[in-house]
Amino acid sequence: MNRIYISLLVLTISIVSCTQKDTAFAVTNEAVGPVTKDTKISDLERLFKGATDSLTKTEANNYVLFEKGGKKLMKLSAKKDDKEVIDHIQFFDDRYTTQNGISLKSTYKDIQEAYTIKKINNMIDFIIVAVEESEMYFIIDKKHLSSEVRFSTTSRLEPMQVPGEAPIKHFMFSWPL
């Protein structure tokens, strides 16, 4: 009887260890799902030709990827001066997750715990949080900030002025050129 349990345990461990990790929604410094730094705009049709994906070109030379069923996954934008080079990617699906576990479901506190805050840009309606370890940046709506900084674009924001529970509104990525 013990041999059966041991055999089942070994078989289970073998199956689990042989299973490849799904990287379709992984965001790393080298790749976003199947898209790499070297992927050209002209490669996108071939890359997302599967039965589950639909790629649509917009008027502004952006490419929006939809999942079968119509769920918007991400937008890929070309450089203004080189229409073949992907300049940045915006994520709409919360399954896209960084190596450190950050996704659209995350909060500012999660970003702070996972990365070193490089800079916070103070815009009219939102702030842009850039991190040291990557070319990722996160947009947070200013409605989550205190009134003393919410209505100003000239004041410099310090990381401690952003509440930890402030949710990420947008999540974007660009490769350094």
C-alpha cells in the first residue's frame, strides 16, 4: 500500500515539475507575454494570430489586442519616428503581472513594497509613478490623494504623500531605446 502512495506522489511531483509556467500575461524587462523588445509592429499579426486573440489597428497607429469574446487586453503603440518599433504598451487586463506580482489589482503600497520609487510626476488629474528597476510606470487617479496635493500640479509629491490604498488606474511599460 505504501508503494502505491509513494508511486502516486512521485508521479504527481513529476507532472507538476514538468508543467511549464504560462507566460502569456507575464511582464518582465525582456518581454510582455510573447512580445519582446525586438518585436516589430509588422510581427504582431503573426504573433497574435491564434483563435483566442484579435488585433485591431486604430487611427493613431496603435494596435489593440482583444481576447476572444471581446475583452480588451493591451494596447501597443509605435514610436512616432519609426512606425515599426513598439514604443510602449498599456495593459487593460489585470492578469498582466510583473515579476514582483504587481497588476491592475495592486495598490500604491504594493508598488512601494515591490519596487523602489524613482519619480512621481504630478499631472492635472493623475500622478505617474515610475520605478527604478524597470521602465514600468503606474497611473494613479488624484482623487485618492489628500486635498492639499490633489488640486496642485506645481507641488512636488513625495512618496509618503500618496496613500497606500490608492489603486492603480493604468499600468504601462516601455523598453528603453
